[in-house]
Amino acid sequence: MKWRILFPFLLVASTTFAQSANINNYISVIVNQPIVFSYLTPDELLHDKVLPNALEVKVSSVQNSASITASIVFDKLGNNDFNNRLALKLNNKTSPNAMTNGAEEIPLSAVASTLFAQPKMAGATPAYSFFYDVVLHPAVTMSPGTSNFSMIFTMTQP
């Protein structure tokens, strides 16, 4: 008997800007590759799926320091299939002085998790980039059907 299982999970996002009145302070999230996880065999359900450098978070904080957080929102109330299973892993950064939380991976849930804090930048400094792998960890159980979710990135300044 041959088993073929395909579980596509798709998150499509475009470049988004959240800006204050001053264009020197902003965050931009760029999707470098589609965030799609598919499984062809049951054995694949037992291992992590990693999309390297899937997201680039660009930050400019010329006026103040900034704290960047991320969370996920599900399309169905009470859907916990992806709570803490979807994670971001910092792969690379161009900022010399950003303070990351020190965790190898940052699990995402409905509660915002801090990715990093960026100190106030010098006036002539362009935006810094932070490149993240997107990781989907295996699940013990999974609800049948399709689950849609959105990742939310927030920049706060004092």
C-alpha cells in the first residue's frame, strides 16, 4: 500500500511598511521566498521543516531606539495547531549593535515575542536588515483541513 500525504501551508505576504509621520523610523518585512510547507510522506511529519532566509526585517530607527516583536494570528478562533510550532531563527543581521533575545529560535504564538532591540541609529545610517529562517516543528496531532495564519511584526519606540 502506498501512502501519499500532502499538507500545504501557505503564507503569502508582500512588503509592508509601518511608518510614523517621520520616514526615518520604519519597519519593512520582505518575503524572500514563499512560506510553503508540504509533506509527501508520513515520515516527513516527524521532522522540522526549515525555509532558510525566508524573511528579511528591515529597520530604521534614527530618532529613538526600537523594539521589534512578532506574533501569529489564526483564521479560526481556538486553532492552536501552530502555536509555538512555527518559529523564527535569526540567520544573519547587518546591525552591529542590535540586542537579540539570545534564543536560537523564537517560537511564535498569539502573544508577541521580542525578536530584537535596535538602539538609536546614526543619522546617515541606512536601514539594518535581519534575515530569518522560518521553522515549522512537527506536531503530535493536527486538525484536518486547511489552517491559515498571518505573521504580525511590530516596531515600538519610547
